[in-house]
Amino acid sequence: MQVKVFEAKDMATGLKMVKEALGPDALILSTRTIRNGSFGMLGKPMMEITAAVDTNWQEPEPAPEPPARPAARTRLVPSRDRGAARPDLTYEDLWRESESDRHPSAAAGRDLPAAGRDIQSELAELRTLVKGLASRMSTLDAPPGLRSPYVEPEFAAPAGHNAAMDPVTGFLTGYGINQETAQVVARFTRETIDKARHLDSAGLIAILRTAIARLFSTVRVLDDRPDRQRRLSLIGPTGVGKTTTLAKIAAHYLGRHGGRIGLITIDTYRIAAVEQLKVYGEIMRLPVEVVLAPQELEAALDKFSDVDLILIDTAGRSPKSGLDIEELAAFLRPELGIDNHLLLSATTRERELEETVRRFSVLPISNFIFSKIDECDQLGVLLNIHYKNDTPISFLTNGQRVPEDLLMPTPADIAALILNDHGSPKHG
């Protein structure tokens, strides 16, 4: 007996390969779905067919083209016995006989004893079952599109994405991670996913969260009470929530460590900006200094020489205005020992965020703060911007409440937020 294993994209193609290699009398021993390629269970499904034939089958010589069928039946046609007429046969009868001439095994099957006919019947039934299986398995060739954040078993790419995109990359882009960064995560997880057994959507997300967390770096600046004075400034474009975030940081520090805090504002451009910070200062009983010129900032810092933490609020600057940012740089000189935290709104388009980071890089940027994450359906932009710049994240803000809506995340926290299927992140 000759046994061979075939792999094909679907059952119909596989059966054709079996017939061409082993002949029409080949017996299908087993079929199963396998996945090839470097993505393990995420690879494209293939059919593996094991077939056998009693003897080595030799492919017959190509048969001559059959004669054209006449327009109408005739009851008198020449038979294969030379010179004899067969008035009892129609054209179709002769056609079946000519088929038997080309494929003797088919004719022989009609002359088999009862046991042989039983085998032929079982084989025909098996082939019918296999055809039914082939029609059901054909749906695996075109899995339904992945709609974020729901995960289909085949982890297909979201509808509208490049069909050539690998499944993990396509899955990640459904969460707002751009293709370039998603490919990095996919490479990090490829070996782990290949080795996994019985991986479901929850298992896939767990693996991806671990990989994403490894790409982040964070700084928890208020975890401990500093042993020396710390100076933090909040910089960034207009409308990202700098003053509110500064108040949250101050209230959070007071609630955790107590101690003394000084507030400084150099935001004298925005209407009522000084008054807003003074209100926060009165509520928390913190002193507030207003600085109008760069030389005045050093004097204000000296005035707060005995406090633990100095928080500096700045005016919003347009990333497109180089003069505005240069003016800000004149205040926040490196020798003053100020950590500049660039505030970025997670609701801003990624291209604009990249431009903001580039423009503000004239100043030394210590950390990123992402605000308004509660207003976003997808937070993949956090990974996109962080991966390109490798600047640690110190805070996230997720609402207007002071001080509740302030997060000091770990890398694992941010990864969970990015692949979060269950709504807004927790407050606190």
C-alpha cells in the first residue's frame, strides 16, 4: 500500500492533489486542520489529508477529446463490434462505455462481488462526508474581520486593514497602535505565541500586555517624600489642562506626604489664569508667587527655599511658534534644576503630538504627562509617542476632579489601559 500526506489550502484542492498523485481509487484515511508558518496557531489554517492506494498508481495517458454530441438522439449507432449495429443503445449509453474504456477501474467496480461493492459504497459515503467537511472548512480561509475590542478566534486583522498584515499586528492596530509599533510588539511576542497551547483571546491579550509593558518606562515622582527640594514645571500647548493637573499633583502630594509646597505661575497670558491658581492655593492653603519675567523666577525659587516641592505653572504655547517656546526656555533655564513635564492631550491627533514633542524638545523634557485619557476610545497613541521618544511617563489624568483624577501608572497599568475592553480606567 502506498500512503502519502498532502497539504492544501482547502479540501477541494487537497482532493484534487490526491487524485492526481494516487489516482481515482485512492482512499482518504484522515483529514485535519493544521497551521503553518512562524505564527503557530495564528498561522493560516491548512488542510492535511492522509491518503492511500493499494498499488502504485500510474497516471494514464491523456485521453483523446470525446466526439461532439449530436444535436439529437439516434437509435442506430455503430457499436464497438466492427460492422455491427446497436439499435438498443442511445448515444449516452455509448458515452458511458467509452468512459469505461478510459477508466477500466470504474467499469470493474460494477462487476465486483458483494463485498467489493460494499467497499465501494463505503468509499463513496466517505467521499460525500469529506465534501461536506470541505464546504464547512472553506470558511476558515476568510475569517470574519476583527472588530475592536472583540476578538475572533482566528485573531484576524480589523476590516479595512492591509490583508498582508500579520494577525497580531492587525489585532493591535484595532486598539489605536500604529502599524510600525504594532510590528515591534508582534516580533517580541512571536516566539511566546508559537509555544503557547490552546491560546484563546484572553491568553493572547495577556501575552501582548506583558510585551507592551516592557516597552514603557515610568517615573513615580511622588511615591516618596523627597530628601531634597524638588522643582517641577508643567509645559505644553494650550488647552491640555496644565493648571488643573498642577493642582491635582499638589493635592495628591499633600494627601500622601503632607509637607510644604510652593506654587509659581508664569502664565500671565491667559485671562484669569493667575486667579485660578490662587483659588487652588487658598483651598489647599499653599503660597502662590506670580512671575512676569525670567529674572523674577530665580527670586521666587529663593523665596521657597524651605519647601519640599515647588510646582511651576506655565502659559500654553503653540508648538508652531518657535518664538513662544524660546521665551519659555528663557524662564526654565537648565541651571535652575527644574524637571520639565510635557503635558500632552491623548485626544490630539498623533501627527500633532509628534510635532508638539519635537518643538518642545528645545527644552530638556524630563517626563511626559498624558491628559484626558478618559475622553479616548483608544489609547494606543500613548505607546506610539512613548516608543518614538523613549521619554518616561510620570502621570496620567482621567477627569476634572482634584485630586482624584490623577494616576501615577506603572508600565503594566498603561498596557492594561491600552488593551482595556471595559470602558474608562479607574480613578485614583
